[in-house]
Amino acid sequence: MRSILVNNKPHIVFFDSAEVPDTVFKMVSDYGIITKLDLNHPSNRSDLKKEIGSANILWVALGQKIDEDLLKSSPFVTDIISVTTGLSHIDVDYLKKKKIRLHCLRGEDKFLEQLTATAEHTWGLILSLQRKIFSSYQDVIKGNWRRDGFKGRELQGRTLGLIGLGRLGKKVASFGHAFGMEVIGFDSYPRNIAEYIKMTPSVESVLKNADIVSLHIHATPENHNLISKDFLNLLHSESYLINTARGELVDEKELVILLKEKRIAGYAADVVNDECSKEKTPIQKHALTNPDNLLLTPHLGGFTHESRTKAEIFMAKKFIFYMTKK
């Protein structure tokens, strides 16, 4: 199999073309031969391998694990474009080994300041969990109309704890401040922290003192299962843990134990451990029982019309700049 080069243009394969605006294809078409796929789902992995054999550039999102297994099917790849800040779906070490260049949104702080979707979704989860919106709705559609069992909690006067005070952590903090909450936080390298945020010396201090803890850090090898059994046990029985960062940050097995025993008030997440796997994670299995203290969404944080369009166009411009400077 040969790599496709027409007029010296690389072959670019878009994994998730249904979510890419036409504007991006028009922008990129002058710089490569485009193949559009709609196979951004784990169940289509074998089909995907067949489609990328001649690709030079892969334009990916979150639905596929970009690892050695997949890239062996695509021996001509020189560049990967991921319209994400998180990179847990990509085997970065393997890319370095094969000298495959990775282009993503990480570090593009000025642009990322425009995107509020994940911070907004974080608050959607918090409000839904605290006010039992989903479980009460489930009861209503069964034909009931009762308040018993769905008494919620207010935000004003409670303490919001942020682990990670980068772009998203700060935005979530500002929303919490607007709700009249006390805001505390921890960050290894704090910068430009608003005066209403009380900085604490450690992750442990946030977990001990907050009523609602929200995670906003990257999933790195050092942070894997950062919220471990010992850390989870620092939460009190009326506290909530929110995760719109990455599932790998939390020890899900230990978390399920806490939820079953109702040793915390609840967990809401937009992520699970190893999202690209076909196997259900412990927290997904627990969700099958529809407990009142758990709420999961399928990585919808940045998945809005506005954010997705802005991000794809930004990456297209970044790609074009890269191609013209090669």
C-alpha cells in the first residue's frame, strides 16, 4: 500500500467528519487530499484500521485510542491533529518514539479563554446532582408527582473546592462565587488567582474542607488515581465530587464503595476511566442501578455547537500555519 500524494499534498483522514464544520474542509483542502470518516467510536476500530492505511495526517477527536495498535495500520503517518486539550486518548510516548508530530489545543491559552462550555457543563452537573433533577425527572415520567425523597441542597454559603486552577478551574470558581459560595482551591503552579479564592496548601486540604470538590487537572502518569482511597476518605458524608477532567484521576473502584455505602453525598462526572475501551468501567456498572448519588454524561463538556466549531477552525488555522512554514 502506498501513501497518497497528489500534487505533493498529504492524505488527511478526518475520523469524526460529521462533527467537523464544512468551513474546516474548505480551509484544509488546499493543503491535503481529504478523506472523511464517521468512525469515531470504539466499535468501529477494525473498520477504521482499514481506512487509514495510506494516511499521512490523522485528524482525531476523543472516540478512538490513538496507540501503537492503531498506528501500525497507518505506517505513513507523520502528524496527528487532536482537537482537544486532554491527551489521555493518545499514546504520546509512542508518537515520540516514531517521531510523529502531535498538534493539539493544549497550551493555546489565549484561544481557550473563549471556550466556556466545560465550565458550564460542570455547573450543570453540580446543580443536577444537588437538586436531584435527573432522579426526580425519572420519577415524574413514571407517572408520579411527589417531592418526598428529592429534597436538595442550596449552594449559597457552602464551600466549593477546586483542584486545579487553570483556565477551567478559574471559570468554575467564578461561577461558584456568583452563587455566593466560599471558594477554596489548590494548584501546584497558581497564577493570576482571584482574590475571592482562598488558596490551600494541598489537595488534602481541599478534600477535607469543601462541600463540593471539582477536578480540573490533566491526566498525567503522576496524576493517575490521584483521588485514591486515602484521599476519597477525606470527603465527608455530605460532600460531592465532580469530575469533568479525566476519569483516570479517580480510583473508581474505591469511589463505588463510598457511593454504595453513602459515605459521600454524590459523584457527578463527564468522564470515566479509559473511555475508549469497550468494557464498562466500575463507575459505569454502578450507574446501571440508577443510584440517586451518581450522575454520568458521555464526555459532553466541550461538546457544544459553539465550542466545537471554534476549536475545529482554530486547529485548521494552526495546521495551515504549520504547513506553510514547513
